[in-house]
Amino acid sequence: MTAAPASILIADDDRAIRTVLSQALTRLGHEVKSTGTAAGLWRWVQDGEGDLVITDVVMPDENGLDLLPRIRKHRPDLRVIVMSAQNTLLTAVKASERGAFDYLPKPFDLNVLIATVRKALEAPRATPPVASAELPDVVPPIDTELPLIGRSPAMQDIYRVLARLMGTDLTVMINGESGTGKELVARALHDYGKRRDEPFVAVNMAAIPRELIESELFGHEKGAFTGATMRATGRFEQAQGGTLFLDEIGDMPLEAQTRLLRVLQEGEYTTIGGRTPIRANVRIIAATHRDLRQLIHQGLFREDLFYRLNVVPIRLPALRERVEDISDLARHFFSQMPAEGLPIKQLGAAALDCLRRHSWPGNVRELENLCRRLSALYAEETIGGEVIEQELADPVKPAAETDDTIGNESLSDAIERHLRVYFQAHRDGLPNTGLYDRVLHEMERPLISLCLTATRGNQIRAAEVLGLNRNTLRKKIRELDIPVVRGVRSDY
């Protein structure tokens, strides 16, 4: 369904952006008025103009975010879309807290913005009037220290999701590889949410002996088991009123899963050895690097618990999926070094190129440790490419690339991993044409060669395995100049 023509107000100090948006929205049949100041926008809003507002944050006379509470108070049904080049989590959170319908980072995709405009215009307008006392003109500032770093599209998607969750108590499941920052996301949800003044309690399921997990979570009474010489409070009780972060939830034993499920279903629990139910007033955030659906199929994780925890799933991207953030991350880590008695460093262009080509099996944590090592071990202020190559040329195979891990990696994932490296290395100069055929050609040779090795040079069997006609296989062997040796030992 297409939104009916509407009156749209645009406020942005960039004339080019105003022109692009005005032309695009006018072509869709909307009436558009644009201004380069917050004062101009506020005058139109006071006069009752506009069905929708699109505003920048940084304008010459006033911050667009500071205008939002006044718009909500004066016209609570007027939808506002916020755009900003300050692409941080805090910008997204502030926009959400102050009543924005949505937040879009700059540079924006015009199609995405148009889709957002359509959603805003089609959304129900049954917003009840809000008491003036609930909407102060001046919103208290929130902490400006960035909990998450990155301006890549992948991180912008994360910021927008987190901003929508800040005012809720919804249970969240965070999935991501080790070192991607799962606890940072959990802390951000707590620190900028409505439970921010209450405790944040984190517990790692993988770090606790399995037989002690239930006692650790729910506490125990004196005499509940051998060695229980006094009553002990559990993590649920410690987190009362706040947030309980259950890290590596996939390592929780089934017995504890059953008790956790009851808490989520009934909102109460009992201590080990206790009989009196205790109300659980906590927000649950869980995290794992494992595939819980696979654990369910293996009988190692309860399906009903999974659906209770997976209310809002968040997948954190691996660092190799957002290499454009490496510069900002490294700058942030270096800025923290003086607190550890280490000097601040900076990275040269060649060093950054090396970092962007690295696969980062340890993700952001690996980058942080590298920055710490560079600050401690090297005298030069600007780190060059040769230093990075030396540091990353580990003679020991990284843990994330052991034979077992590679054996479990899907072919699609392996191809994507190598193609990401290729595109990053050639981001300033891709070939003019023929990349598709080139990639297929480079895949064919090792595939056929390894298959022939596995079948000990038996071309009939190799053709069957590959699903090729025997004559086609022979033709490709000649074209690709693949040596065929019968009777060789297969290690694949």
C-alpha cells in the first residue's frame, strides 16, 4: 500500500540533501517544504503545518534532538524522522528517548528513507495526548562515553534495534562470535534503559562448574547440601530490580534450564532447599556464540526455553564483516592506553590496510589486545605496515582456523570469508569485467584436483562425485592443466 500524498517538512543545513529529498518526495506526490534551520522548522510546527518531519541533528541554530521534546509536547501525533552523521549508539538512543519515529544514519540510502517515510505516514495516528509534565523542554543529558564503537552499516542496524529496546523490559538473546562485544551490548541495554539505577549482574555459564550453576543462580539455604553452612544469595536475588545477563547460555545444564524456564513462565523461583517462592523482578538478557537450534536438535537445549529467551534476537557482526570500523576502534583503544601507563599510538595508511585484510578470528577483543601490544612494545608514534605484518604473522595457526574448525565451516562461509578479503583489498580498484567467471575458474581447479586426489586419480569415480559427464571432466582437466596421478594416497 502506498501512503497518500502528505505535507512533509525537511530541516537540514545541507542544501544538497534538502534538494535531493525535496525532489524525491515531490515525485511521489507529497508537498514538501524545506529549511536550513531549527527555528524555521519550529515555526512551521507551531503553525500546524506538516504531516511528517524529517530533521537533521546538527544545525546552525539548535540541535535537532533538543527540538524533539517540544514537538512532542505541542503536537504529539506529528511523526519525526531523525537523520545524523553522528552515527553512534548515543545518537540513536537520544532520538528514540525524545520521541523520534525512526533514526537514519548519514549517508543514507534514499530508498530506505522513502520506505521509512511511507511507514511513518501509514502508522496509526491514535497517539493519546501526553501530559506536559511528562515531556520537559530540556531533556537531562545522558553519559557521552560511547559504549559501542563503529559507523558501519552493520553497527548502525544494531544501534537502531538497541534504541528501540531501551524503554522496554523485553528479553533479548545476543548471538555472536567470541570477542564481538556481547556483554557491551547487554550493558548498553541496561545503562540506557529504565532499570539503569538498579544492579547489572553478569554470570558466565561456561565459567561455573555444572553442579553449582543452580545454586549460583538461585541461591541456597543453610544445610541444603553438604558444605552449605549458611544461606547464600543467588544472582537472581542480587539483580533484583535490575538486569541479569546470562552469558554463554548454551552451556547451561538441562536441570538449570528447567528452573530458568519456570522463572520466565511464572515470574518466581525458590532457592535450593527453600520452600517460599520469591518474585523475580529482573530483566533477562542472554548471550551465546553457539547455534542453539543445533543444540536443540542434539537434545542439549530446551526448545521451550529457547523461545522464551529469543524474544528479540540480536546478531553481532564479526569484525571481518565491518572492517571499515577498524580505524575508529583502534583510535579508541589507543586513547585508553595512558590509563594503563602506555603511550598513545596512531596507525599509518599501510598499517590500516594490513588490519583490514586480516581475518580477525578473535574479533574486537583481538584488535584491542593488538593495540595494547603495539603501545607497549614499539617506540615509534606512528605504526607502519611492516610492524602490523610482523605482529599478525603468527607462526602458530590461530584458534579460529584449526583443522577442526575449518572442517565444520560451511563451503559458503569459507568462500564468503575469502571474497571479503578480496573485496577489501581491491576496494579502490575492482576489475572492469569478468569477475564472476574468474571466481568460478579459480574454484574449479582446486575442486577438481582435490576430488581426483581423493579418488586416487580415478576419473570415473571423480566424475560421479562431481556430478559431471566423464568427457566434460576430461576436458576440464586439460583446460585447467590438472595433473592426474593414479594410486596416490588420499588425505581428504
